[in-house]
Amino acid sequence: MVKERANLHGGSIIRAARKHRGLTQDCVAGLYGVTSRTIKNWENKHSEPTFGTVQAICEDVCRVELIDAISMAFDEQEKQVAA
């Protein structure tokens, strides 16, 4: 049986890529040119980044392929559900 996965929020994908590279929210914000509050809002699901923003942050700032970041975010989500 295939497990059904819940929808992923763009902020969860950014968080996974950021943590994989050991970057802080402030660091990602500075490198991407947004405020740290914006990154926090995305990661805390208070607002949603565009797909292009998620891709750019993952690939250009964190140097993680988007598909890898999505996979990491799904893994993290499954860990939280199992706990």
C-alpha cells in the first residue's frame, strides 16, 4: 500500500534545505534579499512563498536541488507525524 502524503508548504521545503546546509534564517534572508521576518513567516506557515522563490532559495542560496529539498521536507514531515 502506498502511503498518502500531506501537501507540503513552501516554507517547509526552504527550512529543510536551509538546515541541510547549516544556514540560519538570517543568513538565508540576507543572501536572498528579504527580511528574516519573511523567512520566519514562510517557515512558520504564516505566508506562502512562490514556487520560483522556493526553487531559487533551495538551488541558488542553499545549493540544494529542489527535488532533494522536497524529499528532505517530506522525511521531516513523516518524522513529526510519527512522533
